[in-house]
Amino acid sequence: MFKKNRNPEAQNAARPSRKLLARIVISCAALGAGMALIGALIVILAMTLIYPKLPPMDQLTDYHPKMPLRIYTADHVLMGEFGEERRSLVRINKIPDIMKKAVLAIEDDRFYQHSGVDYIGILRAALHNLVSRSSQGASTITQQVARNFFLTSEQTFKRKLYEVLLAWKIEKTLTKDQIFEIYLNQIYLGQRAFGFASAAQVYFGKPLQDITLAEAAMLAGLPKAPSANNPITNPTRAKQRQQYILLRMKQLGYITDQEYETAKNEEIKVKTSRNEFNVHAQYVAEMVRMMVYDQYKDETYTRGLNVYTTITRKDQEAAYQAVRRGVMDYDKRHGYRGPEGYMTIPSTKEAVADAIEDELARYPDSDGISSAVVLEASPQLVRAVLPSGSEISISGNGLSFAASALAPGANAGKQIKRGSIIRIAQDAAGNWNIVQMPQVEAALVSLNPNDGAIKALIGGFDFTQKKFNHVTQAWRQPGSSFKPFIYSASLEKNFAPASIINDSPMSFSGQPGSQNWNPKNFDSRYEGPMTMRRGLMKSKNM
């Protein structure tokens, strides 16, 4: 069936090739054996000279991470958090099973089988890196714990050797569950969040115990690249990473096909509001922070203090809405001042989105009041672009407040045109309206008259834009608002509303060498004897 090669030169040429191949195989085997021997000698040397000098495991056996200062309302609602690291310490038995499985699926699925270093994983990663353009790491969860606590991030053979030795020592000192618990609470996950409990609150606004499978998979994608896989700043990358983790969980048998399909198609609602907490109490939280810092100094932000105030969520939210609504209504009555600024929109379509995003970053939102760049403007219709890149249309009643700025003969400085930076907000029906950021400020404080407890405090229109607290920092003369306190005190001194008091000029002697004090009525008019009730009604100083 096959013809023999009768060319002797070809036969002679083939023989050296086979001999050369045999020599190469023998050389590789010898080299492999030699490398294995060298590796064994390195391990023995490291275990003999380096292992005994490794740092003690006290940081892990007595794990006390930096915990932030947390400030709560009287009804236990978190309204402020201050610290170098956002973290909520959660024990391993309180962490949802789906969260643990999602992390294991993507970070170290053989965690409970290996002894700190996954040799099978190293071989698998090496083979993958040979045949693929993308690189794959083989660091175990234990190695990551060693790196986070004891090592730098430099990529050197020495550091890797120390990492392996530390991983072995950690595995000898702690149980698998203890190591996993430390990892789940210590790892950095973006947005200043450390640990998955804190990340669940930051990204989804809910406790870790309440997250769904889809949310758990998205959180599990953060350790490798917290910035690149951040669902707030990079939702597309975060979604891709989440889909891959869900697939891995299915392949490993952690979830069923039905659970995979449900989670894959679940719509994730990421928390994007600038107010990180469930109550608008930034001014109160800052007041408490300053008071605590006066006592504890820098330990304020690391020792995990919890402060409970007399503020109630219901009263605080009512006060916040009242101030916002009152200021906006007052500002609206004084008319539209015009756009906040102008920009030149690039002529090329590719450059428009980036230019608008960069420009609007200078005009941050204010709880429902968003900035936008106008693309087209007329008395009947305004088209604009939001910071997210979405286009909106405003018409009808939504234009009424800014009608003067849309008229053909509008003043050039107040005119809304292409490139204008305007403010917009949605009404109860979901329609967009042109509004403006108020230039006035307001404050509100509500006290319990029985014990003086503060039930609500609003220091200004928007804490993120102006941190000046108009309740505690804006010193003002109380004026006539102080009179009810004086009149109330008089009732305790046996005066009555019908008591007669003489409204006439008075003079009080000062210290020697100083002038007399001569209080006056505001209008310098005096009406003689009158009832105390009438004096209060007419706001008499005398």
C-alpha cells in the first residue's frame, strides 16, 4: 500500500534527524530532573534558613481590622461612616453560602483541598498561559492573605518564595474557615470598601445576608481588579466578569442550570446615589465626628466606635424635604437666572461623549437635580445630554420656568442654546423640567421641648456642595426670636399675660468709666403701660 523510499541519500539524511530528536528528549529529561533537583534544594534551603524567621501570625490569630466610626439615628439607621477603610466584620457562619461559593469559583476552587499552594492550579495556569494570549494566575486564597498582611506587591522571585512559605505557615496556624473568614473581611473591593459585607452595602445598599446570586457573582469579580470591574464606574466590564463567574459556578456544580439562567438574566440595580446612607443627615454626622475626634483623635477612625444620636429618621427626612422644597420654591419665585455655563460641543461625533462627560463632572448632581448639556433649544423643545450619556427631551410645562431664556430676543448671558449647561429634575409624573440650583441657603433644627434632644437638624441645602453648617456655624443675632424665651421666663416669676408693664425709655448704669446702656424699641416709639400679652404681640423691647 505504501511505497518504500529507495533513495539511499534520503534514508541517510533521515537517520541523523531521529538521533537528534532522541538526544533532545534525553537532554530535556535530564534538564527536567536537574530543575527538579534544584527546586528541591531551594525548598530545603528556604525551609531551613527562611521559614524559622518568618513573622509571627499574631495579626491573623488575633484578627482585629481597622473599623470605621459609625453614626446612627435613635431608631438604629446608619447615617454616617468615617474611617480609612469601610468595613463590617462578619463571621464565616454569617456569610451567605452563595457569596462563599462565588468567591471560591473564581479565586480558588480547590481551596479546601490544597495545603496553601495549589500545584495543580500552577500547572493548569502554566498550560493556559502557553496556549493563550491572556495570562492566568495561580495564587491561592491563602497566598493572597499572606500577601495582603505581610508582603508588598512587587513581582520578584524572592517575594514569591516568601509568599509560598507564609502560605504554608498560615495553613499550619489557622483552619481553612479562619483563613477564608479573614480573606472575605480583609480584601479590598473598590470605593474604599474592604470586605464583602461593606461592598454589599456600598454597591447595592443592602446587608450581605440579603444579596442575590447575581449580586454575589458581581461582588466576587471585584478582588482581581476593583477599578476595572467596578459596577458603578464600569458596569459593562462588571457584567462581563459576573457572567463568567456564574458560568464557573455552574461548571463546578455550585449552582443548578435553572439558578444559572435566572441569575444570568437578573437585572442588577447598583446604588448610584451620592447619598450613601438611608437618611439625609450629613450635617449631623459631621457634628458628631468632630465631637468624637476631640476625645479620641486619630483612633476615631480605626477603633470601631458606634454613636447613637437623638435624631429620628422620620423627623430628619421630613426636615430635609421641607428645607429642599422651601428653598427651591423661594428661588423659583425670583425667576430664572440663566444657564450655569457654556461649552463648545466638538464637531466630530466620536469626541462629543467624552467632552460632555468631562464638562459635566464640574457640575455635580444634587439629589435629583442633575446637570445636562443642551444639544438643541427652541421655545417648544429642548434636547439635552445627561452625565450618563442619555439624551432627554423637555417640552410643555417643563420649559415654563425658563421660557424667558428660550425666547428669540433673550439676553445673551441668559439664553439657553446649544452648549448651555442647565439643571433639570423630574416631577412626580416622571417628566423633565428645567430648574436651577438655588443661591440662597436655609437651615432647620427641631428640638424636643421636654429634654432638649435634637430630633432633626439640617445645616444647609446640600452638604456635598457646601459643608458650612448654618445651624452651628452661622452666628447671627437672635433678634426678636429671643423674646418668647424672656416672656416665658417671666411666667415662672409670677407674671401673667395680663400683667401691666410700662413701655417707656430706660437707662442702666455701666461699669465705672463706661457708658450707660440705653435699650430702645426698634422704631424708637413708646406707648406707656400695656399688658404683657400686647407687648409680646407688638414685639416691644422695653
